[in-house]
Amino acid sequence: MEDLFAAIVFPSRDIAPPYRPENFLLKDGSSVNGLVVFVSADGWIVQTGASTTVRLDSKDVVSRQPGNISLMPAGLLKGAKAADLADLFAYLKSLGAGR
């Protein structure tokens, strides 16, 4: 549970492989950052938002590198009171209680 709480406080400190974004640099100079959700012989489908995907053709991609910034927004707990953090921690701990 402490690891999950730390991931909320510091989302980019240690990004689990399934959640690590990829950075694609395109021939036109633009870039796309997101989670690769599908790979084919001629490209990728990248999830760039909660309900947004982009199809990238491999002929348009100059480079692909793993990202080091989490897609989870930083500062989610900014302004939270100690009681709020205690409640959140108790809730997260209760989720694992049945395991």
C-alpha cells in the first residue's frame, strides 16, 4: 500500500512498464506522447488521453523512445489535509484487505 500511496504523491518516480508512455517524433516535427495500445506491422495506435487515440504510420515516425514522465497528473494531493490523506490511505489499504 505504501508503494501505491507513493505513486500518487510522486507519479513519475517509478513508472510500471504497462503504464510507461512512449514518445514518438514524427517527420513533420510534431510529437505524440502516450501509451501504445496496439502494434501492427505498419504502425501503432497510441492512447493520448482517457478516451483519445492516435494511429501512427511507421513511415511517418522518425524515432520512438520510452517516456520518463507519468501520464498521471502531478500534484493530485496538493492542498489535501492530513485527515484527507489518512482517509485516502485507509481506503487504499481496504482495497487490498480481501487478497
